[in-house]
Amino acid sequence: MKHKIARNLTALLLGSYALTAHADVLMKWQRMPLPIDLQVEKERVILVDRNVKIGYPRTLDGKLRLQSTGGAVYIKALEAFPTTRLQLKDMETHEIILLDVAAKEKVSNPEETIRLVYEGKLENQSGSFNQDDIADEQPDNPTPQLPIPAALTRYAAQMLYAPLRTVEPLPGVRQVAHRLPAKITTLLPALPINATPLMSWQLDDYIVTAIRLQNRGSQRLELDPRELQGRFYAATFQHNWLGGTGATEDTTTVYLVTEGYPNKALIPETKPYAAPKKLKKTTKIVVKKVIEGTVPMSSPKGGVNESQ
């Protein structure tokens, strides 16, 4: 009986050891940089569970080996370096995840896998991690709680004005070309305003375009969306007035939501009239040169006279 209990206890301890040895270190992304220590010549795996693109400073060239595939990031330090910030950009939502990575000669558990989690509370780490549970809680393409035009407008405003770490992810959004000229004169033709397109983002069939507005005059201007010229699904001003030129309030942004690309919604720019060039009238003068010492030859009337 004692031997049986001993065998069961040994099996239980070995099972617990194996489970602990293969447990992942869970790190919750809360828009604050996540500290990660690397040991030189030891590769560490970070399970991001997203399709990400890695950004790193040039100072790490030759010091770090990086690879991203299948929702996992593989990092290997080739030499020691101080804490340096890496960026993981979600290719679907464009959200940026920040990692503060440092490489040392010796760290504890250098090959321990790190798994990032994004919602919910962290559970006890000494257990298995069920990815299906997270998949059930977080659908791949959740529908925005706001209507798409409103969600797009908020996302564009945050991308331009808010700190990057505070931008709320919007699944499915992507940056697109606005296809507009460098300067727009037909948007608010009645006001002395310079309109410059900045960036556009698309979600489903809607596109939001951010356009910078700058007052050229000295008078304060009230901005009214009814004065905008074009076919827009929605329009929102960052501020509803502009100060005189030179003031800190002389510039703002308008967010135009269109169904399709904005160049089809705005009034086309008119090309400046170019008067036809006048043709110069040229007169050709032909001058005949007469050689001196020559006399025109003529035949004498009545024949030839002979001297006697």
C-alpha cells in the first residue's frame, strides 16, 4: 500500500513539474510598454496571436535577430544591449504594441515563452493556456458598438490628436490613399481657407478623410458643415471655429465620411484658363544682290555695225 501511494505521489509530482515547465508567462497589454529580458544567444518566443510587423531602431542592427510568423515573434540577442523599445504593429487594426527589450549575459528562465493577452484578468500561470477560450471570448471581427461612420471618425481623430498608446483599436480598419489633389479649393469656396488632405482610413464601404483647414484671413471664422460643398455621408469638425491667421487657433481638421473614395464626392478642381498663344506675324524679305561692273547685255537694233 505504501509503495502504491509513493508511486502515485511521484507521478503527481512529475506531472506537476512538467506542467509548470511548459507554462507560458502571461503579460497583459494595457497600452504600457512591456519589459522583456533576453539572454545573449538564447532565443525567446513571444506569442502575440496577431499578424504583426516588427519595428526596431537602427542601433540594434547586428545585435538582434527578429522573426514574426504565425502570430509568434522570435527574438534572439546576439550581444548585450541596454533597454530598447520595439514596436509590434498589428497589420489588421494598425494598433501598436510596445516592448522594452534588454539583452544581458545572464537572466533567469531565458527561454521561457511569453504570451500576450489583451482582455480579461490574468489567471494563475501554473497551468495550461487554452487558446480556444480566448477565441470564444474575442471574435475575430467584432462589430463596432458605434455606427461605422462614427467609429471611423473617432478613430481618425485619435490617430491625429491622441497619444499612440491611447488609440482604441478598430478591427478591420485600414489606411488607404485619399486620391485628392495637394490643395482643395472647392470644399469651402466662400471662405478664405486653405484645405489640405491628410490621411484616409476605410472600414467596409465607408472611408473617412482628414482634411486640414487653415484660415488665411485675419477675421475669426465660424465653421458650418452645411457650407461644405460635396456629397458626404457625414462631416465633423475638430473645432467649429478658426482664429485669425497667425493665431494658435487658425488651424483645425474636418473629417469627411464618404461611401467610396473622396475624390468622387468632392467637386473637381477647375483647371486655370490658359489663353491661346498669339501667333507672331513674320514678313519674309528677299534681297537680290547685283554684282558691280556688270552691264545687262542687249542686242542692238538693226543688226551689227562693221567698221570700214
